[in-house]
Amino acid sequence: MPTNPAAVRTKKYALPTKKYISLAMRYFFKTQLKWIMVPLALLLINAVLNLTDVYPNIWIYITVVVASILYVLFWLVQFTGITQLAQYKPMFEKFSYEIDNRQILMKLNQKEGSVMKWEQIMEGYKDEDAYVLVISKGQFLHLPFSIFTSEHDIKVFERILKQKEILKSEKVEEKK
């Protein structure tokens, strides 16, 4: 596999399954936040109908709450199941990364690995202890600060993310 001598190289790292589930659920809640208005609207409409005695019914409250809980549990089971399936096993293997302006090279060992182009990454954010790159609803690259070999590598990686407009700069976020 061709490597760039100026690329940022990391130590080997495997995404823990518990960390994956928490990342997936956090991203799920972030993307589904607008849908919380549906159960709230149903509860509000039912409250108005109850107070005006147009249609008194307590079962709608129970149904909306139970349906909402079941929806969240469904996705929790889905994300937990991904950690157990053989086809998703590569997501949880130990990789070392070589990152440059062209791509992210994910190396299993010196001879095996795969290439991820920057166009495959939907968005990214900086967490309290890592960078998280979102590939899809259930796929993430979690790159803790501890796998980078130096502070300089972290700064170079962050600069690449900002150049690719994956990680927004602090000045842009303050204006919003």
C-alpha cells in the first residue's frame, strides 16, 4: 500500500463495543431530535381534548409514551446487534491509521488495510477525548487523542479536518 511520508501516523486502536453503542445512540438522538415534536404534539392535543371534554381518553398518553420508549429501544438493540454480527467485525478490529490530505489509510498490518476517501465522511466533531468522524448512521471512526504520537500530529490532523470542512473552526461555530 502506498504511503505518504508526510502523513499523520497513529498507534493501533480498536473501537470498544460499548463506546460504539454510546456514539451511535448519541448520534441517533442528535439526528432524531426534530421527531420528538410528534409525541409531544400528540400528548398536547390529547391534553386539550381531555380538558375540553371533547374526547377524554387516558390511553393515548400511555400509547405515546410506550411507543416512544419502544422506538428508542429498537435502535439500541440494532446498534448492540451490530457489535455481534460477523459482517461488522472489521469495525472493531485494531487498526493503525495514516492520514493525509488525500485519504485515511486504515492498516490492519503492514500488508493489509483499506483506504477511506475524505468524501465518504459525512461529518465530524471533536469530543472531550477524541475526534469522531461519521461515515453513516451506524458507522464511525473514533480517533482518541491518545493514539496520536504527538501534539503536532493532533494539530496537523485537525488542520486537515478543517481544510476538508469536516470539522468546523471555532470562529464559524461562535457566529452561529
